[in-house]
Amino acid sequence: MTKPLALLMGVGALAFALPAVAQTDGLAMLVNLTKGEWTVKYRDGSPARKICVRDGQELIQLKHPEIGCNRFVVEDGAARVTVQYTCTGNGYGRTSIRRETGSLVQIESQGIASGTPFQFAAEARRTGSC
């Protein structure tokens, strides 16, 4: 194999690998949140909800608790993540989570769940152990 052909094949392989690398589900900010029981307080006065946070990703799909939803990471920063997701047969959502401390985040989410639109803002805070 000639060097130019080998180089061209290497560049082609890299081009196919980059989209996969760009879509890895790192979300390091969420992984670094304090593990345990968190209380989500909705700004609209809806009843508070307690959830067990193991890796922080539990905060992404509060209106879609099912597993197997497809996710697309829109923003993966040190203090903010935004994830868009689709749950086949049950709608979709887009959630932004802003970290204030390791045990306090602000959440904004909107989408469709079970055929009904939703939009909410909430504060989630670690409140204990699971």
C-alpha cells in the first residue's frame, strides 16, 4: 500500500470516528454531584419530589422515568449541561441543569410526556442518604 493511500484511509477512518467521540455521554458535571437523596422543588408550586441520585443523570428525565430513551448532549460544560432526549412512544424533552454547588442545582425542562406538553423550572438539593 502506498503512503498517500494509507494516509487517505487513516483520515477517512478518523472522519467516521469523530461523530462518535462528539456524542459520548460524558456529562462530568452531573457525575461530580454529591450522591444521595435529593429533593426537587418545582417553582410552580407542584409537590416536591425526592429522588435517589447515583450519577446525576436521574435529574435529566424527571418527566420520563423510563429507560431506553435516546439522548443528544447539546451542552456539556463545567457548570451547565443541556440534554435533548426522545422516548419512543412517550414523547421527548430538553433539560438544562445548572450547578450551583455539588449539592444544589437549578433545572429547566420542557417537552411532551404521554401526549401532554410540559415545562417546568425547579431547584434540586441533596437532602440525605438513599
